[in-house]
Amino acid sequence: MPIEYRAERHRWLLSTTNTAYAIQLTEQGQLLHLYYGAKLPFETDYPAPPAEGRLASFHAGRYTWLAEISLPTGIFDTEPVLRPIFADGTRDLRLRYLTHEITETELLIRLQDEHYGLEVGLRYRVWADCDLISRRVELHNRGESPITFEEILSGSLPLPHDRDDFRLTHLAGAWASEYQLEQTPLTSGRKVIDGRLLNSGHANSPFFALDIDATENSGEVWFGGLEWSGNWKIVIEQAHQPYKFTRIAAGLNDYDFSWWLEAGQSFETPWLTLGYTGGGFGQMSRNLHRYQLDHLLPPAFAHDIRPVLYNSWEAVFFAVNEADQLALAEKAARLGVEIFVMDDGWFGQRDSDRAGLGDWHPSPTKFPNGLQPLIEKVKALGMQFGLWVEPEMVNPDSDLYRAHPDWVYHFPNREPTTGRNQLILNLARPDVEAWMFDWLDKLLGEHDISYIKWDYNRSVSEPGWPAARPEQQREIWVRHTQALYRIVDKLRQNHPQVLFEACSGGGGRTGLGALAHFDHMHTSDNTDPLDRLPIQLGYSLVYAPKTMYTWVTHTDFNQAKYSMRYRFLSAFMGSLCLATNLHHWSEAEMDEAARYIAEYKGVRAIVQNGTFYRLSPLTDPENLAVQYLSEDQQRGMILAYQRREHFWNNPTRLKLSGLEPTARYHLSGDLAEGEPAHLSGQALMQYGLMPKLEGYHDCALINIEKG
Ligand code: DGJ
């Protein structure tokens, strides 16, 4: 039973295969969090609430720190999940238990303010097979006056209160260096990681993990990700000795935020998906990856094999036209590419980033007969066709902006700041949402398009909405992302054959939120393999390898003169994409590339739908090694990379994971000299194998087969 209620103790127990989460209602009507950790044999094993005890009059009581939902009430020093202002100015929330509902996999606990007509629902979804629990808050204004909220989070979670030796892990970065690992011991105070944008941002990923001495394969980790790719915040707070309390709170960012809830209206927060494992960071990643494949991704393509893709951007930038794209497509088809995606530059006056955004009709000079002739020729070559769009943006030099200057975010009496010569369309406006859906729906209805790369290329500024009532203006942060998700969902309904990629100058829209609506995320604009490997490693901490298109290009930021093999094998870590100018490749290079693509097709089912293991420590991208195991566990693949060689840097043996100890495995590929071709699962996991890695920028691919 994933969800049980013990009436005699007013206790709810949520169980997954290996974890349990317990909540209790006290006699005084407080909802306390009892436990989140490894599943215990008996229901009675879960601890009773500690005595509230006495704290000094300067501090919140113990139950404030152990509350299932932190509230702004009494003396409190924790991050509140909700900050309402009632019509009479009261800024204090006292929730009392009303009822609860339990279904097969969901629990809803309904609470009600003791005086005002605000009902708060705490909804939990149990993903038993992935050892995860998703939570959100549902607000209903059952009173007669509006309620303003200055903060609405998705939930909060106390961590075991006898520990204060947690380490925080999160992903930080910047444009072209996304998902860099950050690890820091947690100290007392409040640490916030957040995004104050209309996209999730390159600087931080909406994810956290708190561990106690965890490694890749062992140790306790509590972790979570927000299913929201707009404004977000995660607060990790710890009380100093002697109290040793640690809490997490996460949800919509309260920066410049307010939400006006009219009488009779409701509001649902994004889901916050939480997990616990005793199996270290590796198990954490696998639970999150499985959740994405089995539950989160739009189901249409979640388990499909992703086509090998070609993207025109780094080959020609804005210089696209029918003849040149066709010439590239012919070469791509020869290589075994399965979907040809034309990137930026195909519409309006878009010859550079200075004009044309917003005018979504094929450029009359580049495509005088529209897109259909190119699409038909690409299809005749045996490939599908995909297209780049950036629907939320407009260049001031465009017909759209000249017709609707009021459609962009702006403040009156302030010059709007451009970024990449563009402004952001105000998607909170229903007329902009309707326009955006209509032209995309028409584009997909009139053309045989199988892939949309949805880009977003600047950060927000002047987030004003002068046409709205003042109390509504600061809702844009939420309304924008809600409208974006609605549009994509409706397009998917009308055009179920289309795969959607979320891109924002690379990984600026990455997150579990985007993955609930899009099939892929563009990992990074940095396609230099040396930089890309740590980016991909960080990505793998949270997001499934299948969801990243990993690009093979000619980019050489580090002037390292990589071999074609190094470029391709770095891209084997996810779904394979080619994005180089194929005219620059010799016949011999074309043949070599075709061989890698064929090789990738032979292993991609394992990479995309299999189980992923990191064989090297997260902290060592210099000697990165990963393993994939097929769904039926019969086949596997190892990828190992050596960034550079030192005299003293002896390659390490790779200890494999997830194998059947007494089964025999056949090994082939880049094994060091003298390595045996057959070993038991136990030998491979205990003693491991040595890949053949020699010199700078070398890489190894080793196939494993059971039997
Ligand atoms: C940023 C994306 O990340 C690139 O791949 C490319 O699509 C450009 N935008 C096009 O403007």
C-alpha cells in the first residue's frame, strides 16, 4: 500500500519500494513531519514526534522547524511556504486540519485557515517504482474577499533533526558552462539557490541534494527538483547549535512576485519532486532518470528511440536558403542522419540577429516558394524535417513589433533594454498567447514538420505589464510559463508527430518543468568536447541522458585539435546530433563519420532507454567514465575519456555496476592490452577492467554482452 492512514494516531505513511515518508497530526492540530528515509519493517517503527520542549523566547518552537508545511504564524524563523495578506491586512496564517483523501497513489490533506476563507491542499503523489514523492500546494479562496500572496512555494521538508553534518550539492554555471558541480558543507543560516527569470536560467538548475558522507555508490542523500522552468527558488536553512534543525523549502520565486486570488478562485503550484536514497548519488540519478522516462516526459516519445539529428546552426548560422540546406541535407542523409533540422535564419528579414524575429513567414529571398519544397526534398532523402523557432521574442526591427509595440514586457517612461537585439513578448497577455499558438499551429498544420527546436535567447528586463491592473502586474513570472506550457501542450495535441526541444542559448531552460512538456533540452551552446564532458557529467546528475542532444561540431574553443573519434564518442553520451558544416569534411572523414553514426545506432537503445552509471567520481571530469546497461540487462556499454596524460597519471581500473555477479560477460572494444575478453559480473564489479587510454584526448568504448 503506497499510502496508509492510521486513524488512531492521525498518521499518514507514504511508502515507495525503498523509502517511507511519515506525517502526523498532533493533538493540538499541527501537521508535523515525522520521517523521510529508508523504509522500516513496521509502521510502529516510525518515530513519534519529539516533545516540543522549550526554546528561548527569541526562537521559533521545535514544531515550527518540524512542521510539514512552514507557515508565517507565531514566532517563526523558517522560510514560509505561503505568505498571504488577507483583505483586512492580516499577514498570519493558522491552518487547521479539515479532511483528507487517499487514492491508489495520491494523498490530499485539506487544511483551512481558522478564520479566513482560505483552504490549502497538500497533495502528494507517490512514485513507488522510482522511490520519489511529488508534492504541491493547492489554494482555494472560499471566502468573499480577495487574498494577495507574496510567496507561494510548492512545499517544505524538514531533514532528520539529530544531524547537522549535511553537505549541499547543486548545479551552477553560466552560458556555455552549464551544470557545473557545486558541493559545500551546510552551515547555519539560509542558503538560497534560485532563478529570477522567465526561464530557469544558466546560473543554477532547480535541483538540490543534501547528503551525509555519500559517494557515488553509498550514503544517504535527500534530494529534489522543481517541475518549473520559470522563476524558482530553493531555500536550505539550518539552525545553529544547540537546535540542529535543517529544512528545505522550494517553489516559485517570491522576488518581485505577488498573486491575487479572487474570491472563488484556485491556484496550484508546480510539483516539487523529492527523493531519498541510501545508495549515494548514482542511485539518486538513476531514480530521477527512470522517473523522467516512465512518468514525467510527454509519453508519446518517452520510450522511443531518438533519431540521429542534423542541425544547421554551427554549419552556416543565419545563411540558410533552399539550395544550400538541400546540399547539406544530401550529405547528412548519406551519413545516416534521420532528421534534418533547419535552425535560425529562415524567416522574415532574418539575416542576422538584428531583424526579423516575430515575422514567422519564410524569407521571400531565401525560400521564394516557401518551406514545402525543401521539406519534400529532405523527406525524399529519407529523413524527417525539423525547424527552429523562438516564439517568445521579437526584434524591434520587425513588422510584429511595429504593429504591436505594447506586446513586449516594458515599463512606461523607461527605454526597454534589448539583449541580442531582441525584446520579450508578454506571454501573460491572452492576445499574445492566442497569436503565438495560432501561428505555430498553422505552421505545423501546413507543413510536414517532425521536430521543433523552441529557443529563448535572452534574460528578462523591465518586467512590466502596463495594461494590467497594478495588483496583477507581478504575476507575469507565473503567467508567462503557464502560457508557454499551455501552448506546447495544445500543439502536441494537434500535432502528435512532433518532437519538441527546449533550448535557451543552450541549457537556459533546463529542468524537470521543461521535461514535462518538451522531449529534449539543448544541453549547451558549448560544443567543444573538452568543455562538453563536464557539462554532460553535471547534466547526468539530474537529467536522463536521452533528453540531451549531444552535438558533434568542428568547434575548438580550446584549440585542442580533437580527433573525429573523440568528438563522436563524447557525443555518444546522449542522443546524437551532428552540427558541423559537412562540406568541410573530406570523403574519408565522411566515411569515418558514417561509421560512427552506424556504431551509435547499434548502442543507442542502451544509452537512451537503459540504466546509467557513473564509474568515475562526480568530482573528476578529467577521467570521466560512464556505463549504460540495457533494459533487459543483457548488453551494456562503457565510455571512458582521458583528458590529458601525466607521467604520474596511471589510468584506473573501472569497476562496473549493476551486473549479475555469477553471470559471464563478454567484453569487446577498447580494452587495454592483456585484459580478458570474458569475466564474471562479480569480477567486473569488484576488480573491474582497464580501458585502453593513451595520451591527450583519448577515449574508449567497450561493449559488454552477457553470456
Ligand atoms: C541559441 C541556440 O542555443 C543555438 O543552438 C542556435 O539555435 C541559436 N540560438 C540560433 O539563434
